[in-house]
Amino acid sequence: MNILETVVEPPEIVEVEANIETVACDGGGGVLGHPVVYLTFSQKDFVDCYYCGRRFVRIQKMQHPTDD
């Protein structure tokens, strides 16, 4: 088997609201997860968990032209 035949699942992407500054990640899966870590965006639009690779992305809600 060569390296190109190996299938690797991409990390999960979790969308959070744009005003969130810190997220908590436990890897999901209960006891199969990892210790809880708190990740800060630090003026970026995304942050990756250094245990499981989960990516947390801040999203801007699109405003409809008639919304004021």
C-alpha cells in the first residue's frame, strides 16, 4: 500500500458566531476525546485544536438587504 492509497479524514470544522473570543474543545466522543482545552481566536477568524485538529471558524451572519 502506498501513501496515496491512505484515506485521511479531514478535521471537523465547527462554526461559531463572530463575537465569540474563546471556545472549548474536548475532542468529542466522551471518554474517547481529550482533556478540555480553551482556544482563543486572538484577532483571527479561525483557531485549530492542537489535540484533535478540530477547526473553529468565526462566521459573519449575512444580513438581508431589507434587515435594518
